[in-house]
Amino acid sequence: MSSLTDLISVFLIAILMACTGYTVALAEDIIKKLIIIPIIVMCFFDGAVIYMYSLFGTTKIQLISGVIFGIVLKIISFLLYQKYLSNN
């Protein structure tokens, strides 16, 4: 990761994965009976983000770093959503 654009792609992968997690959390409040549907949608969009960046020619270390950082951001967004925005 020598240039700034290499570092930016890692953060963009992470932010896109965190956005899919937040979107799934919002959809989960709407669809309360079938929890499997938002999980499948989240896996599909995460796979699409990873596939899109692999087509752009990012290196494996950038993809792995972005995915790990994205998982951390997704967990943080889930915890914050459950604490502050969940409809109990």
C-alpha cells in the first residue's frame, strides 16, 4: 500500500460493507418474522462489493484489509443501532 489511492480503496470497501450492515439492520425492523432474508441480502451485497473491487484490480492484501475493517465497522454499527435506534 504505497499510494494514497491504495489506502482509500480499503476504506471504501469497509464503508460499503458497513452501509450494507446498517441497511440490513433497518430492513430487519421492517421484516421481523423472517430474519434469514436480510442476512441473505447482506451476504449478497457484501459479495458484490468484494467482486466489484476484485474486478478493479485491487490486490489481495487490500481486499482482506478492507473486509476485516468492514467487519469491525459492521459490528460497531450493529451495536450502536441496537443501543440507540432499535424499536423494542
